[in-house]
Amino acid sequence: MIAIVVSRADSASAHIGERLLEVGDWTAREDGSRPDADGGGTYYRTEGFELRQFDDLHIRLSDPTAAFDCDPAFLAFVSRHSGETGRLLTAHVTGNFGGAEYGGEPESLARAAPGAEKRVVEALARHAPEGYEVGIECTHHGPTDVAVPSLFVELGSDEPQWEDSDAARAVARAVLDLRGTGADLTADDAAAAADAGDAGSRPRHVVGFGGGHYAPRFTRIVRETEWAVGHVGADWALGELGAPDANRRVIEAAFERSRAERAVIDGDRPDLAAVIEDLGYGVVSETWVREVGDAPLALVERLEAEIGSVDDGLRFGAVALGDDAVDDDALDPDSEAVEGDSDAVGDAVRVRDLPADLLARAQGLDADAARAAVERVAVAFDTEQGGARAAGRVAFSTASEAPGYADLIEGLVDVLETGYDAVEVSREETAVVARETAFDPSLAAERGVPEGPAFGRLADGEPVEVGGETVTPEAVSRARTDRFPIDGAALK
């Protein structure tokens, strides 16, 4: 169940609370065990939610979790946002990388709810009235001592917006859209809600470091990728924190409290990156996050070790592996299934060299079609030129029904057929053999054809007149055969 915290001291929070009660099907209950000011008295329940009201501002609350008797998966604080940012709906998690001017303890971070933040931002974007921007903010205020994961969902940025019923209703609907989700972003939100503390799962969370308060890079990750963002230490917060090596405890807490294994750094911060890696975490780029998407993380790690990193050009194809193909045994490079097979990555994937000459010729004819031919049959493949062109190695699924090396060759042959008269796969020669009859400038010159437009017409299949004689394209064409080596063993 999700606990909703409303503050009577915050006019926007109270307004959102009213809209929540308006759009939801709630049952009023009474709690005489605690003062009305501390969440007691009348409170409300609906499927998946419990709503309680407090007199104090959210940022001054110590830990409202105890007021709820629903064993919440996470807390959602509905709140105002203050700033010179116009009409804005935003979400963020709480804590302080440095001082604690706005509640909580200094250098202390609350347990984040990155998956819930991502889902609520998606919902805010769906429900936002015209003219309202949607995004996330960095980690910047209390409370910090909360027993369960939490996040703020805010309406901003001044009195006209706090009183805007349509905007308050949009926030209310977005919060209610969280029904059935958990604090983390995992393959199954329902499972996450039921077991938010499952340490065996691997949420798709990153920690953010650097950038501005309104975190445009991390907002992009939240809104445009399959990943969620936990704590975000903006430039100003990292300035308050001080030297990374002297503040390893806070940096490590950002990962632990976000349930994240990786960070994205906005800007050049080599000292911070070194501390993160020394703590046993990874630093990845926004490109890495985008390209990995929802690919199984165990598979990503094995393929990066075998082929190369995503940041160096590894890309993922259209062939997805089943759940049973991405467990530790299926991807174990030391498993019996791959003994003696240097091309294997566990028994789920085989890595082969791309047919370099054939691929290069296909790319010369139609670069987009050549890449599509690789992507269509691959689990993953290496690239060059910033990910634009396939090159190097390719990973295929070993599943019997999955496409493989022979299908790759077939796709590249299809591309070659757009530029040759005839193309065939020769198993005897272990090559793709391509034949064409093409215009030969030297033969044209022997017939007295001047260079220039006449060459172009002959190349296009049109006859030309030279000194009263007709020169046909056939008379100045020569048959040519190109052979492109392929891996004959991989065709079997």
C-alpha cells in the first residue's frame, strides 16, 4: 500500500489532498491513538492507498511512517514547489548532500523511491494541464529519517498555481496512477510493491551527479529511457559536500539509498568517478543508459566483457533472450556447455566475427539496410563511428528458433542484390559471390568516347554517337566477379 502525506501548513498540499478525495473512492476512518496534528483523527483509505494529514510542513516531519497502519511500500508527500519556474509539476527524492537548511539532517539521504518517481513523472506528463512543464529536481531537503522509501510530488511554482484546481487535480490523478507499483523500477512493479526489500532483484536505477537543480539530463533519463534515477547531487550540492575522497560515506549512501549500482555524471568530475569506482560502483554515460534500455543486465555485463563496452560501441539487436536464457548458469563462460568453444558466452549466446568485406560492401550500397540486416538477427553487435556502422563482432542467440549467422548472410545478400546482377552464397568457396556487368571507362576510351556526359549515359545503359558510330553500353561493359569471404563453419 502507498501512504500519502498531506500537510495542512502547505496550501498546495491541502489543495491536492482535496482533489485526491474528490477523484478517488475513499472511505473515512478514525484513529484516536494519536493527535489529529500528527496524522490521527480522520484519515482515508481506498484500494492501494492510505491518506493522512499533518499540521507541520513536510520537510519538518521526522518520520510520518509510524502514523500509517497499512505497512506502506513507500510514502508520497504531496507538496508545493516554490521558485521562479512558472507552471511546473515535479517530483524528487529527499536528503541533503551538504547542509540541512530545509529540514532533515546534514549529509544524510532518505531511502529513495526511483521507480515510483519515474511512474509519477510519466503520469504527471499525461495529466498536466496545458502550459505546465514536467520534470524532476535534485535531492535538496528533508525529511531524511524515513523508515520506508519516499518521494515528493509537487505543484509549482507560486500562489496562482497552488490554487489551480486543474493542476492540483492533475497531481492527484498522477499519484493515484501509482496504484499497484513499488518503490523500485523492476521487471514487475507488482512484485516490487509486494516485496520492496528483495535484495536479489536488480532495479534499473542510476544515481545522478552534477548538473543543475532541475536536472535536465536526469529528467531525460526518467522520461525517455527504461531507467529510473535515485538521488541526484546537483553541482551546488556537490559544492556543499566537498572533496569526494573526504566524503565517501555520503557518496556510498547515495547508491545504497537509491538501490543503484551505477552513476551518471553530468560534467567532468574525474575525482568523483575515481571514488565511485573505488567503492565498487560503476560510472556510465547517458548513451549507455539509452542503449542498454531493458536488456537483461547480466547479459549486458557478459557481452561488455566479451565484445566491448556500450560506450565503446556495443549495441543491442532485435533478438531478445527468454528469462531462462539470462540466468547466471546460462551466461556462465565457464559452463560445461561452452567448454572448448571460444565464441560462446555461456550456453545462451554465441559470438562471431562479422563478415567484414561483405558488410563493408553492403554498407557502401545502403548503410541503413546493412545495419538493419545485422540488427534484425543479433542479440548484440559491435559498431564504429559513434554507433553508426556495424563492425567487429556479433552475438547470436543459440535458441533453435532464433536467427543466426546464415540469416545474417542472407540479409546482407539481399542488400548486395540491389547493386549486382547476381549474388549467391557459395559454400564450396566459403564466400558470397557477386557478379555484375558494368561500364568500363577504359573500353569506352578505346572506342573514342570522350570523358564527361557520354560516359554517364553509357553507365546508365544508354547508347551514344561518336564520330557517326553508335557505341552501345554492351560494347563498353566488362563482367566482374567479387568474392566476399564468410565463415563456412558458422553456416552449418
